Amino acid sequence: MRNYWSAYCVAACLGLAALNPSANALAESSSGELERLRAEIRRHDELYHHKNAPEITDAEYDALKRRLAELEGVARDEPGRESLGFGDDREPGAQRHRHLVPMTGLDKVHSEAQLRRFHAESTARGAEVFVVEPKYDGLAISVTYAAGRLACAATRGDGSEGDEMTANLLSAVVVPRELKGARAPRLVELRGEAYLRTEDFLKLNSERESAGEAPFAHPRTAAAAMLRAEGSAGRSAALRVVFFGVGAWEPVDGEPARPRTQRELHARLAGFGLPVPDPVFVATAADELVGRVREMAARRAKLGFPTDGAVVKIDGLAGEGRRAVAFKFEPERAETVLTGIVVQVGRTGLATPVALLAPVSLGGATVRRAGLHNAGEIERRDLRVGDVVTVEKAGDVIPVVTGPVLARRDSGAKPFVFPSECSGCGVAFERVEGAVRCANGACPERLARGLEHFASRGALGISGLGPSMADKLIASGHVKSFADLYRLSREDLASLDGVGAKSAAKLHAAIAASKGAPLWRFIVALGLPETGPAAARKLAVRFGSLGGLAGMTREALAPLRLGESAERALLEHFADPDNRACVRALSALGCGARGAE
């Protein structure tokens, strides 16, 4: 199988070249490709918005959307013609919130020529000043303040309504609950983006890898998971939010009306104590506007947050026609050699392939490894050890292998054969819905990664219990369950290879101290399915002890509104006698006794 994206483009081009020039043949061929392309885009929207598992890069996705626009231009009279917008991030079962003013997407421009056309169109309509903001690469949100207090937060959804996320936003995002100053409007609906700073995203992925979990492929998917409190996404990193737009605005009688320009909006929001875009440039002439966008692109590596472009806005907020466009930056790419592929098994049993690369400079850093997400990714992109491959950074952060350079492939290159059994325990892998897993709960590799997560900073924060120590404790046979950790003596620890008496004493003290951690931290440490910090706090209040978790029922979970998927996963987890025994043993040892603090 050839590189997925290359094969698609070649097929599309060949299809166009073979078209009959007659109008009927053109419409028939276009209609068939339209149907296939729309289905493909919907599939990628589902992976992107609902599974946080994109299979293609932003550049590849944008190319699909551009091709769709071209075909819809050809077949615009086709019955049932349908344009796909920016997707729909609403989740089944979530509480809905209808936006007071619809949230619309931005048209994208990919060249300076297109940017100049936007400038010409805008100035012809009377525009004089343009504002250039960084395009934050996160999750679009709408936040409403009533009488100066945060009243509601929601995702963009389908543009008309999104998922209500107020409690999640307050627990996961650094956002003011009240607007500063005495001149706040009676009601204001603000548009913004929830995102992760680059250093926080890297820290989060490091913790996930230490816990044996698959790292997030993109800062945007991490932000979405954290805001929705999926799994153990939250940990120690904090989401940020930035505000740059407005929907509804109802001023208090006698107070300033709705801002008339983008620059005035920035000033008013900053005066309310809200974060606004930085840096922001102003331009008038077309050459100056192009120069400002180039300057934003040159600064992107030093901004400290993921950005995939610049947003160019007409400064005046009123008027007809397009008011803003998103100029998408080209991702930086490099070519290197795929020297190997290794498979890592995490605490949940998920087997994740990792690409080993000949060192290459990309985005100011040396890249040696890149995640491959799953076995299907290797097959889809037809990656072979020894290939010269193209690498780029997703969200300017995570190295991604986008495909082989087929023209430089050695004739002897062979497809990668995914191992059939776990290297940690020798048990055959299972394949479920495209994922490869080790189902052996006693697998030493799974236990070591689970112990590592248990002790990680986002869970119990046991200093000195990192990956190497977790491996030693499991290999020595001293620890076969989390409860065994609290039965260790200083002598047990000192007997481990490379561990002296002083280090053993420090680790023993750290383990003992962790027994006093709040219950919700123990719940996070257990790595329960679909249970992040926000859900862990709810469970701690509801059940009061680790032992109480073992007897949970669907009726007891219902008031927490965790969602059908999370409820089902938790009930299935505690239907396993070994999992019930684990929490009861920890409870008997005095763990989590502080309850729901």
C-alpha cells in the first residue's frame, strides 16, 4: 500500500485527467468523487473532534477541504449538494448550550496572493486598518459573563449550539470568575480558545509516557481532552484561555456600548482582567500587512504556545462581507531515515509503536523519535524501516512522520511486521477496534508503568519512584500490587540493585507520606478508565473512601453526571474481583483516609 495521502492525490488527479469534456460526464465524475471525499472528511472530523486521534496532519486535512471546495464549484448544481463546515464537536449525552450569536468559522488563505486579494476586497468596502493576531491552536469556546460574573461556558459545537462546559472550565482553565472594573456590560458573550502552553503540553505528554499511556498527538487534542476531563488527561498541567472575539454584548444603561474596533475590544477585555492575544500587529497597506504576517510566522517558535497561522481582521467590527481570514502557516518539514520501530506497552495494555529516526534538526530542536499512534498508522502510510521519511511537527511541537519518500525507497525495504505478542510477558496481543493491547493484567510491563503512574506528580507525587525504580520493584518481586508498595521496608528497598541505604530511607519516607494524600489523588493514581481529576473529585465526595468505590452501582453514579461511557467503564472496571480487592487492600492500609478534601 502506498503512502495514504499521496495515493489519494494521485488517484484524484488521474480521475480528473480522464474526464470526458462533456458537461454530463464532468458532473457524473465530480459527483462520485464528491461523495467519497465528503465521507472521508466526515471520518477525519470524527477522529479529530470525538476521538482525539487524528490520522492526518492539518496540512493534509486542509488540502482535502480545498479539494472539496473545488469540486463543489464544479458540481454546484448537483441535487443535494452539501458543504462541510468546520465540523461538530458536540458529544452524545452532553448538556447543550445555544449560543446567543452563532459562532462561525474563518475562511482560510494559504498564500500571500490570497491575502492580498482579501486586502483588496476589504479596502474596496472601506476598510482602512487591519489587525494581525496569532492563531491559537486549541479548542474554540464561548464564555458568557452576566452582571460581571461567569455564567456559562460552552464549546463551539456546530456553531449554533455547543456542549455546556462551565464546571469543567472552572476546574481545568485559568479563567477569571468575575470581570474587573465597574463598567462591565450587563451581559457579554465572548469568543476565545482554550489551549495548552508548549511547555505544559510537553510536560503532560511526558507524564503520560511515564505512565505507559499513549501521548497526545497534538496540543489541540490534549486541550479538548482536558476540558472534557477525559481519562487521566488533566494531571498537573493547566489549560489557558485567550479571548479575541465577541458575540452578544448588552451594556448597562449609561455605560460604554459595544466596542467599535478590534483594538478597542482588546483594550476593553484587558481592562476586565481577561487574557487577550499577544503579540498583535496593526497594518494598513497590503505590503505592510504581508510583512506583519511574515513577522508573526518568524516569531511562532518563540511564542510559547501552539499556533498554526495568523488571523487577519478588519479593525472595524461592523460592516458587510468577510471581516477576517486565517492565514495558515506551512509546517516546517525535514527528511531523515527511519532506523527502526519499537513497540511500547503501557499500563492499560495499549501497545504503541514509536518511530526511531536518524537525528534531524526540525523547528530548532533535534528529533530522534516520533509517535506512530497505532499499527494502522504504519500500514496506512506504508512506513518501512530504512525508508527516507518526511517529518513535521504537529502543532509546532510533536514530531510526526507524514510518510515515506517513495522515490528514495530501497528496493529491498520490507513492510514492518507488528509483533504478535507482548515483549513484557509473552502473551499474545489482542486487537480491538484497531487498537493492539496486552490483555494480561499481571504483565510486568503493565504493572511497572501502572506503578510509575501511581507515583507520578499528577497522582501521588512519590519522589524517587520513577520509571527505573518501578521496573526494579516489579522485577524483584517485591511489588505485585499497589498495596504492596506500602508494605515495603527500608531493607527491601536497599536490597534493590543500585539503591543505597540513604536513597532507600528517602523513598520509604516518601511512600509513607503519600498515604496521607486526599482520596481524589488516590483515585487519579489508580488510573480508573475515563476518570480525570474533575471526575475523581466527584467520586471522592460521593463514595468517601477507597473501599466505598468497590461497591459502586449505576444508581450511585447517576447523580454525578459523568456520562454514559464513563459510567459503563467504571462499572466494568469494578466488576473485576481483582480491581475491587486492590482498592479494599489500599483502604485497609489507611490510604485515602483524608476523604474528599
